[in-house]
Amino acid sequence: MIQEAGDYLLGQLPSHPNHPKGRNPYAHVALCVKENFENSYKDIPDEQFDEVVKYIEFLKQNPS
């Protein structure tokens, strides 16, 4: 799922001075999930799966 979102966001993230060679969309998605759910994607309980999917879809529609 993160791989698919990263593929989708490739080249869509706005530029940032801290990333002169471009931003890594896969790391971006993983970091956003970790910050939003306060756990790495591997440690999020299965009960929150649908919520994580919705959040990743939100990230795909709102690259930042």
C-alpha cells in the first residue's frame, strides 16, 4: 500500500530546500503514517487498517 502510494506520488511532492535532489515519496508516506498514528506502519493494530487505508488515500489526493 505504501509502495503504491509512493509510486503514485513520484514527482508530485512539492520541492523543498532540504531535499535538493527531490523528495522520496515512499519515505514521505511512511513518515506521515507514523506521525498520524503515532506508530510505524508495522506496529499499527489491525483494527485500524481501514483508517490507515483512508489516510493513505488522503495523502495521495493531497501531496504536501
